[in-house]
Amino acid sequence: MKSLLLALVAVSFMLPACAQNRKSPHETVSSDNVSVTYGRPAKKGRDIFGALVPYGKVWRAGADEATEITFKKDGTLGGQPVKAGTYTLFVIPNEKEWTLILNSQLKQWGAYEYEKHKDKDVLKVAAPVGKTSAPVENFTIRIAGGKLIMEWDTTQASIPVS
């Protein structure tokens, strides 16, 4: 019993330290069926897509921990069926289209171990890319009008979600 108590105390001290390692604010956005939890990195004058976030490489769709998306009940993403549950959301950005990936391996830090867990992909779907009307300083995910919308700098990717 004493060992269990000591372990719980040790874990309680480690949790705040993990949160302190975060460099970006975090946010959760929701609709009736879908919620997304992600880190919001800032542009800070940097070139984003094709530079800081390379084209053709798996990205965590945010900062710090990989983004997680939860479907409260069975739904769809890009017209493809998604079973109720929580998934890690990765993105492969390109100039004209992004590939969105839902992966069943949760609690990943960044996309550093994606290759190790890519056999747990449950969905890959393409999202068209456009330009924003003005630069977006912090990476933003929102759900509006039945779409999952991701914006940063002058880039916007949008895909139907329900």
C-alpha cells in the first residue's frame, strides 16, 4: 500500500512537468459529434508550409502531442465512414491537397514515431487546399458548416466531417 501511495505521489509531480514542456497553447473544438484537441503553434514570422512544415512529410497537425480527434458516435470524414472513438490525426501537407490520416495509436508526441505505428492507420482521405484572406498567426482548427477546417499562415485545408 505504501508503494502505491509513493507511486501516485511521484506521478502527480510528473504531470505538471509534462505540461510545462509544451511550447504552444492548446485548445479543444467541438461539434455535436466531433471534438479535436490540438496544440496551436505560432507563425512568428516564419515560412510555414513547404519550409517549417515540409511538403510530403507526416505532420502532427499542431504542436506538442499529436492532435487527437474524437467521434462520439459513428461518423464520416471526407465522406468516408469513421467508427466512434478517439484517433490521432496526422496530416501530409502538399501545395494543392493534404492527406488526413486517422491512426488508432493514441498519446503520440509529435509525428516522431508515426512510421512505427502506421500499421494502425484506419483512414486516409484527401482534403483540398486553398488560401486564407489574411495570414493566420496561430495554427487553428475549427468545425463549421459541416467541415473540419485547418488554417495557418495563408493556407487553409477543409474537409466534410459529421
